[in-house]
Amino acid sequence: MSQKEILLETGTNELEILEFFITEPAQGGKPPVTSHFGINVAKVMQVIESPNLEPPESAPHPSFLGNIPLRDLILPVLDLAVWLDINRSPDGMDIVIVTEFSQTVTGFLVSGVTEIHRVNWEEVIPPGTYLNSLGTGSIIGMVNMGDRFIQLLDLETILSEVNPIDHHRPMDTMTESRYTALVADDSATIRLMLKNSLTSAGFDPIITVNGKEALATLTSMEEQGTPMPDIIISDIEMPLMDGFSLTKEIKTHKIFQKLPVILYSSIITKELRHKGESVGADAQVSKPEMERIPEIASNLIEGSVS
């Protein structure tokens, strides 16, 4: 097994992050300020030099810089500094990180990139009130690198503001029996959306904020003799324990292994679907298709997956 294969092995609660930075100019005799950020390498297609775009007058969002051709694609480019309310230094050496997630290819303008790090989700500090200076919902968590903190950005939130996706379409599926669903997601917005959609479809949702809390909830239910949930519905990218590791823990547990698991994420693609399959996920859903989750959950519980 190569080092890269080891690095990308699924279910080890690890991820690779691309570290990049945005530099603010020196002010009042103080040196320039550099903020460090990171994104999941699985979302990165490539890194290119900035084509020196100027935002159009009719931009749909202040961070929108225009469209550029790349291979056979025309992709929008967003200025991350504008969205994060950072006064970026325009030094002519900026780059664009080209990403693919949520079935969309997008470029994000930043000051530069440094390196790729391998980290464990247990090292990711969940966002709290002291991490919300860049705006509610923009930070997944922080990684302490010793001499600096890397803030993991929630690019899905940024993209959804520029190009909103309707997660609130009416649900066609109503379960005759009321099932219990254990949900794990670190995003308050997604948790509320899932709670509402599952409740509307006849489910009783139990909400947790990451895989570690979800596993602890299952363990507590087993110890107390509480009936197990009918299904597990989990995001993949979460601090402390990701969805892959949660699924692996469930599917290798003598009691929990029969519970069906649905994984959802913006990084679920045809190329990456094998990751969820390798840990035993029963179904995988891309975030733009999350309105299908109640129907998929009902089918899995009732044993009639189409």
C-alpha cells in the first residue's frame, strides 16, 4: 500500500486539508496580518494563477469576480476575502483554488497556498462563540498547528449564499409508521432543515452535533435498554468524529451493525462514492439532493430500496 493510499484510507477519522492564507496590508506601522485557512483536499481540483479579474458592475454578490474558462468549463470565481470581510493585500500574486463539491465547480481567490496537512478529526476544535468572528456558519472548526491556527472554512455556506439551493421543497413521502432517526451534523442550519423535513415526513429525529456524540448516544441507549433508532443519518465532515468513522464504528458493532446508515455530503461524487461503501454505508446522498433523505430512509427501514 502506497503512502498516498494510507493517507486517504477511509474510516480512520483522518482528512487531508489544503492550507491557504489571506494577507491584510500593514496599517499604522503594524506588520501585515496573515490569516490561515484550510479546506478538505477532496474538494480541490487544482490551483491556478489568478487571471486578475475585476468584479462586474452587475455582480450577483459582492464577492463575485466573474467567470473564467478552465478545460471545458466556465466557472465562477469568488473573492474569499470579500465574503470574509478581510481587507486583502492586492499584490498581483494571488491564486485561485478550483473546487468541486455540491455538484458545482467554483474558483476561490486567495493570497496563496502553503501545504497539505494530514490531521485527525479529533484535532479539529469545534466552532464556538470565540470562533464566529468571521460570520455565523463560516467556520467548521480550527486546527492548532503550534505557531498558528488553521480555520477550516465551510465553503458550502459561502456558495449557498451566492447560489442558493432550495432544501425546503415539499416532501412527497409520508411514513405510515413513525420511525426514529438519529441525525449527526455540525451545522445548525442543516440540523434544523433535517429536523423539519424528517418531522414532516413522519419521523422522530434525535439530533446530535457530530459523530462522537452520535456514537455516545447509541452507546447510552444500549446501556439503558432504550429502543435503538430505526436509522442513522449523518454528515461526513464533522469535528471530533467524521461520518465515515461513525459508520465504521456502527457497522463493526455487534448490536449497532444492523442499523441502516445514510451518509450525505457535498463531496459525495461518483469518484468518491467508494469511500462510503468501504465502511458499509447503506446509502449516500449529495447535499443538493438532501430532500430525498426521508424517502430513502423509509425505503431502507422498510427493506424496499429502489
